[in-house]
Amino acid sequence: EIVLTQSPGTLSLSPGERATLSCRASQSVSSTFLAWYQQKPGQAPRLLIYGASSRATGIPDRFSGSGSGTDFTLTISRLEPEDFAVYYCQQYSGSPWTFGQGTKVEIK
Amino acid sequence: EVQLVESGGGLVQPGGSLRLSCAASGFTFSNYWMSWVRQVPGKGLEWVANIKQDGSEKYYVDSVKGRFTISRDNAKNSLFLQMNSLRAEDTAMYYCARISMFGVGVYGMDVWGQGTTATVSS
């Protein structure tokens, strides 16, 4: 099983600041098979990024994904009030599909 | 509008069964792999199962193998999760999700339902 470890657990930032979220895999993951999701309280997750770096439909360009191998990054260039949420990475390189434990981006 | 609506959750005793349903609308259901993902309250996401467009391939996380069965009825645009021999640790919100292919081997769960809660307790 591929374990995804996200860091930090919580990121305390102000609107307008840059957020950098990390996702590290226990073994190499093809960048094709890495996605990021956003989840707000009481809501279902929303797909942000697929294939490590491609934005899903309707996702603003302040969200960007990068990385390869075992290290992947989600960057939010300038935080908007609606971006404060929990973010999960997910791999589907092998079965079982797995998610990271999440990074909470909270208002400082 | 593309939509997934889950139902069938509830309170059940350990060892009991539940059948979750997911009604799809606004897209051609039979063209997509589908998935169930669960989330314990206050915790992270856990993938549970996937099913191919025609139901010929199914995959499960180890913790539910032999107890849960994913299935679909393309004529009724519906996805199901039959959960048997339920345990306290199966208590969670259960989401159905559509798996879209964005390129060769490039996937993402791009449509989610609002979830249905299964609580296993005596």
C-alpha cells in the first residue's frame, strides 16, 4: 500500500498569503496518478488538480500542482477567504487507492 | 445538472447490513467508472471500492473485502454498496463519486454526492 504523508498538518495564514502544501509518497508515484481535493466543513470533497498539475474544470489559476516521484506540492498563490479548507492528496498508482491525512489551511 | 444523490444510510447494530444507493443524473452514467469513498467524522478520506462501467471489474480496500459489494444498474443510473457484517469501525459518511478520465491513465473523482451516514452501534 502506498502511504501518502501530508505536511504540515495545519497551515495558519492570512488572506493574500501564499500557501504551500506537501504530499510525500512512501514509494514512487507516477505524476499521472496524483490528484488533490479540497473539502470545506459539511461539504463533499471537490477535485482541484489531476495528473499532479492539471486544474479541474472551474478551478482558479491561483491553484497549482507540481512534483514527481515521491514529492508533490499544491500551491495557492494568494489565499482568498473561500480557500480556507482541508486539502487532501490522493494516489491511484496502485491498489488500494489512498489519500493523505489532509492539511488544514486556517485563517491566522 | 450533473448530480449524485446518496441514500440508505442509518443506524444498524454490529453484524447487521445496510444497502447504500447513489442516484446519478445529468450525465451518461454507463460511461463512467464509479467509486465509494468514506469518511469517519472529523477524520480523513478512505477509498472503499470502484466499479467499471459495465460492472465487470470491481476493486475493494482490504478492510471491506468479503463484507461489502459494489454494484450498479446502468438502466436505472444507480450505484449501490451492499454492506454486510458491519463493524463499529465502518461508521462513517459514505460518498459516491464519479471517476473521470482526463487522458490515458489520468483520472480524478470529479463529481461527488453529498454523502449518507452509516452508524454501526448497539
